[in-house]
Amino acid sequence: MGSILIAMPKTEDANRIAKMIQSSGLVFEVEICSSGSEILRVANEREFGAVICSKRLRDMSFTELEEYLPSFFGMIVLTGDASIETYSERCVKLMYPLKWSDLIATIEMITSGFYRQRKKSRQIPKKRSEEEKQIIDQAKAVLMERNGMSEPEAFRYLQKTSMDCGRSMVESAQMILVMTGS
């Protein structure tokens, strides 16, 4: 689940923004933070999301915060200062007076991109170590020798067994080696 972290100079403003987000129908965990360091701590514990803040926090500016923010977080800076520039793709400036619909649309825009990135990064298969590859190769060799399977058939058997049992291929290969005494 995504997170919205809010840090404003006035706690009342942060609470008002949090209530507005929660009543908008957005499905996010909303948390109010009191400083930039607290935002960084909380953001590093979350999957993805957005930070809503003013140009100056108690302990740092928004540019410093953005520099240290995890890569799956965007930032919305609420300000009345037209001279403030945001220079990155993940930082957006919204000017006062603020329209709630603009804030909600901006949150959706920022977080949807990070959600897709995060989802895509999880789909990248993990590399197997040399030891894991050897275990799988040994199990394939046993299946080929004892059951007369070809190498692709042995591999497919390992794949199917691991999916059916809810185990990794390495765990299934280890089970085959243990059961055959190899």
C-alpha cells in the first residue's frame, strides 16, 4: 500500500490535508510528520508514495529532503512563493490558494508512476547463486538418469513440482536429491 507523508509548519494545516485525502477516497496510509528527518525515516519503511510539505521544514528545506528521499517517493511542495523552482520529475509545486481537486489529482499522478515502477522492479527474477544452480543441475541429472527424461523435461518437471507445492525450484531440487539419496 502506498503512503502519503505530510509535514507542514502548522499542525492544523497538516491535519486538514490528511482529512481531505482520507475523505477523497484515495487508498493510502496517511501519516503526519513533524520534520524532514522523520519523513525520511518513515519513507524508508514504506513501499512507495508521496510527501506533501512546505518549502521549509523544521530541520531542512524541501530540496534537501528530496535529495535523500527514497527513489519510490515523489514530493508535492505547497507554497505561495512563485519564485520557487522544482527541477526534478518527482517534485511538483502547487501554489496557494490551493484547489483540493488539484492536490488529489497530483497525488494520483505522482503515486501511480511510482506504483508501476515498484511493481515492475518486483517482477525482475532474482539471480540464482552458483550453489543453487548446481543443486538444480544435480536434481535434473538424477531425473534424467532414473526416469529417462531429457534435460528440458527434467527442468519442466522441477518447475511444475515447485509450483504445485508452493516451493522454489531450489527447494524442490533439494527434496529430489534427499529422496534419492544423491
